[in-house]
Amino acid sequence: IHFSLENVNGSRIHSLLGERIPDSHYNWREIANKKMKFPPSLITAIYDGNLAKVYKLLQTSDGILRQLDDTEDRSWREALNLAIRMSNEDIMTALLRCVKFDFRQIHEALLVAVDTNQVRVVKLLLERLDQEKGTSHNKVDIMSFSLALFDHSIDSSRFAPGVTPLTLACQKNLFEIVDLLMKKGHIIATPHKISCSCPECLNARQYDMLKFSLSRMNTYKGLASRPYLSIANEDAMLSAFKLSRELKQLSKKEPEFKPEYLTLEDLCQDLAVELLGMCRNQSEVTAVLNDCGDDNADELDNQAFEEGIPDLARLRLAVNYNQKRFVAHPICQQVLTSIWCGNLTWWRGSKTIWKIFISTGTFITMPILCLIYWIAPKCKVGQIVRTPVIKFLLHSSSYVWFLVFLIVESILAQENRDIAASRKQPLQENSFHMIWVVGFFWYECKEVWIEGLRSYLLDWWNFLDVVILSMYLSSFALRLVVTVSGQLYCSTNHSSLECYYFTEADRHTWQQEDPQILAEVLFAITSMLSLARLTSILPAHETLGTLQISIGKMIDDMMRFMFVLMIILTAFLCGINNIYVHYVDLDRLGNFNGTLQFLFWSMFGMEEPKSVDLSQFMVAEVVGRVLYGIFTIVMVIVLLNMLVAMITNSFQKIEDDADVEWKFARSRLYLCYFREGLTLPVRSFQFAANQIFYMFNEKHAKQIDHCNCAGQKDKDIGRVGEQGHFEAQMLVLYFNMESSHLSVAVLEGVEHI
């Protein structure tokens, strides 16, 4: 038996008997109208591996190549797919030579070859695609693959809609086939937004909504695979960050596929963590964490870190993208902790008692340390103050002093209640805290200027700061209105009613919307919020930080629970109130305000059940008791226990992943104190001293930076050389990192100058 095919000019095809077929019959396009009926025994011959019988069945009386019949498309596909699954390359080659398969059938055969991980067969099919397309290069018409969504002939295929050879290879982690397909020009196009209204998306939805959704899901499975992220992207780690965030957003927009999207998000986070774990020394860690690419620079704030602290651009980007496992990785935590302690290496290994002693000493000597830093910021004590851990202690001490003064003001108001309750208390006696408030306001303005408004608003603690400052300023402004109004009215007419009202009137005669009453209410609320704001420093401690995260999750559960609670409470409020509104002799029930209070305190067992009794009206009394009983069962037994279960579930989730959650929260706290500027906390004499020493400090800093500029530049260039050795050994994602780090070094030199 002899069979040969040479795809060159003057090629010859020989039949089983060795007869030569004329050249004019080799071109498939010249026999486009020739048809051949599918031989039923072909499947058996392929299954048995009988190559001779296959050749015999594929030959016709006139000995020319035949085109397959469109009416038997599925049979020819199964024959080719069976040959591939049987790993019989000879039979597959015979089918490809003797039968003209179109693009869609080769596409399905490619899927089978990829599914069975046959690299040689994939190469042969790709070569056949090149012949079918009649191209002189290796590019393939990738858009043709999307037509499979509208192809009814693949409905009986075992492959899901939208699966291409590349996405299937990616899902199976076949790196060699993925690389081969991508060299041939295959790509995975990113799906459009779920709300996209372009003609392509509209047609796909109208044609088959299920196919459209499954196609999107299979595409994202390919995009989130390790082979595609590693081969198709120059920086697989950053690509994993972006895709992880996108998948997290899609899980909220498409809740029907939420488990699948969250699984893919975990795969992206796992890849980034594993790539970070490949680092073997400190230079490699520096190369990875300090570069985020030029395309991602806009997503970071423009803040600079203190002198000597690396940029940590990639780590900050991971925090912005909520990559908790990456940030909580031991490598990242070691880098952050070493920067946090600075030259105070003894802090890491110190016992809790010693840390408490140092914190107390910092709290007491805070004014002295601040004064030394103002006068000589470059001295040894000034350098210690700029250490992030000491900066944190100073800021915390300043805030604690502020809370101490708030408590002292409250105690003094209690001791002098008669004066505090009247108009006779001077404005300055109950406004000493405003010195800190003005400092806090200036501090927040500088923080917005340094970080940028977008980065500032990403932190929910900043929203609380804005609320607190607004209420403090409003409270002070209302007190100021009372004082100024009294002076103005009394200056014109000392015996006027307005002058008496704003200077000597008794509290019982004040109006409900009196400015001083509003100021006192605002001050009471903001004092409570100020004390609660102290919990923001708890992530610095492992146990307290975990509890603070748990409380935040519980509050979130309570906010969602309150929506259901208000619906049920409003329903029973209307029902019970409508029963008792006709009986005017009742004290509590019969009006919305009284009924609402009665139902609310009934949830905690603080109301008497006899309040719903109506001895003279039996029907109303029975219905009222039934509704009240149902309310008690629903609210106390069902809803309140459901709230307890929700809170317990949230707490358990935090405890199950407590280490990652705490380290992520602590990392965000650390990064806040790595920033350049805002070294000193809010203080009473900030503005005057800052302006006095500003010019001297700036001039002194410039002289020192000018002396160290040359040496720092040489160190930066040397660091770039060390990083280049690591970049050549890691994955293809770090090809251009050396040049980007050189640019960073030059920019740092410019900033020093």
C-alpha cells in the first residue's frame, strides 16, 4: 500500500494501487460540486485502526478527492474526532487528505486534540487551517471562532458554547499548546461589559441568551487561567490583580454566576501569591514590590514616602485592589514590618510591658519631642521621630490628649452645672477643644492635598473624620451665634427682649430650636464619635485588630438587618395603631409615636402585655392581643435570633481567616505612616512654630540632600543592576522592569535636587 501527498508545486497523489492522479484534480476548489456519501463502515474501521480499509472506503471509482456532504456533517465530524481520540495520526492524516473539511469542523477537531493533549495533532490541524485559509502567514482569522455561537451543528458537541481551542487549553493548564496557539495568532478577546448594547452583544443575546452567558463564562475561565496570565501578559502579577478585581465586580453584577466568578477570583489571587513566593532574596523582593508599570501609575496616589523608604508601588496597588492574601504574604509583611520599625530593631522583639512603657513615655513627652523636631528635624532625635512607629505613637498620643480634654470639659460642665446650663458661661471655657479641632481640620486638608481627593475618599475612616469635624465646627458656630447675637442686641438696646433672651433668659424659656441647645446636642454626638474614632488604631495589635474587624462586619450585618426589621415593625405599627386609634382614653396606644415606642421596647421585654387590654371591647381586645402576640413571636423569637445568627456567622468568618484579615488591616495602617510629611501630630501651637521654622528647615534639608545626591544616585543605579539579574530569571512578566526602575531612580534624583 502506497500513499503520498506533497504540498508543493507539481505535487502528486497516489492511490492505494499506486496510480497517479492528474494535477488538475488535486485542487479542492476545482471539485467543489463533487459530493461523497458517508460510508457507514468508516467509524468501525477507524475504531479498529484499520488504515487500509479507511483508504479503501475513502476512494471512489474515478479516483479523485471528494468533498464531504453537508447533510452528513455530523458523521464526518465524528469520524475525524474519533481518529483523534484514538490517537491514530495516520488515519487522521488520511481523513484530512481525502476529505475536504471546512473551518468549523477543523475547529471542533482542534478542541478534541486539545482536550486529549495531543500536541502533534494540534500542529497538523493548525497547518491544515493555514491551507484552508490560503494564507501565506501564520495568522488565523480569529473572528471566525466567534461564529460558533450561532452554529447549530455544534449543539450536539460535548464542548460548551464559546469554548475555543485556546480557552480549552488554558482551562486544562496545557502550557505547550497555549504557547503554540498564541504563536499562531490565537487570542482570548476580553468580553464586553454585561450592560453593553453594541450590535454584537445584542444579536448574541437575542439569538440565545444561555449560549451568550456560557460563552462569557468560558472566556473568563480562559483569561483567569495560569497559562494565559503567564504567557499572554508581560506582567502576570499585575494582570492577575486587575482580573481579580473585575471578577469580584462581575460576581455582584451577575449573581447567577457568583460562585464561578468567585472561584476564578481565587485562582487569580493564588497565582499572584505563588509568583511572590518565587522570590529568593531581598533584591528580588524589592524588584517585585517597587514596580507597578507605567500603565498603573495613575491608579495610585501621588504621595511620596519618607526618605529611605522604598516606593512599594505594587504593594500599594495590591491594597487598592483588595488583594488580601498577597498583602498578608510573609514576604510583604516582613518588608512592611522592617520599614515600620526602621532603625529601632529592638521594637519588634520587645515584650508588651516594654511597649506599653515606651508608649506611655511618648504620650508624656510628646510636646518635647515635637519641639525638638521643629528646631532640628535632621538631628538624631528628629530622625527617630520620623520613624513610622514613633510617628504612629505621636499621632495616637495627640489624639488621646484631645480625648482627655474632652472628658475634662465634660467633668467641669458637670461641676458647674448651673453656669453651663445658662448663658453666663464664657465661650472660651467650653471651646478649648477647638484648638485641636482646627488642627485636625488643617491636617485633613493637607492629607487631601497630598493623597488626592480620590485616594482620600477610598478610606471610610476619612468620611467619619469629615462628619466629626463638620459637627464640631457647627457646634462652635452655633455657640458663636449665641454670643455674637447677645452682644449685638445689647449694644443697640440693652433692655430689649432679644438682649435678655441671648444673655439672661432661663433655659426653660428657650425655644426648641435654640442655637445653644442645638450646639450642645451636636457636641454630645460628636464627642461619642470622637471616642469611637480611637478604634482606628486597634489594627496595630493582633487581638484588638481582629476584634475591630469583627465589629465592623457585625455593624454591616446590622445595617442590612435593620431594613427587614423596619418593614416588619412598620407593618405591625400600622395594624396595632389602627385598632386603638379610636379609643382616646388610652395613654400609650392610639398614636404613632406612643405605639412605636411601645413596640420597640416590647422587643426587649420592657413593656407590660396588659397595655393592649380593652375590657369593654372584646373584639378589639382579642385582635389586639393576637397581633401583639404575633409581633412578639416574629420580632423576639425569629428576627432577633436571626440577627444573632448573622453576627455569629460574620464573626466566625473573620476568625477562620483572622490572620489574613488582621495583616491586611495592619498593612493599610502602616502605609499611612510611611508617607512623607504629616510627621508631627495635631498640636495647639502648630501654625506659628511651623511658619517660624519652615524656611530654616527647608534650607537645611536642601543642603543635606545636595551633599547626598551623588551617592544616592550611584546606589540607585547599583540596585537597578541587581534587579536586572532577577528579572531575567523570573517569568516573562518582568521583561521591561529594568528600564522602568532606572526611570524611577532618575525621578528620585530629580526630587532630591
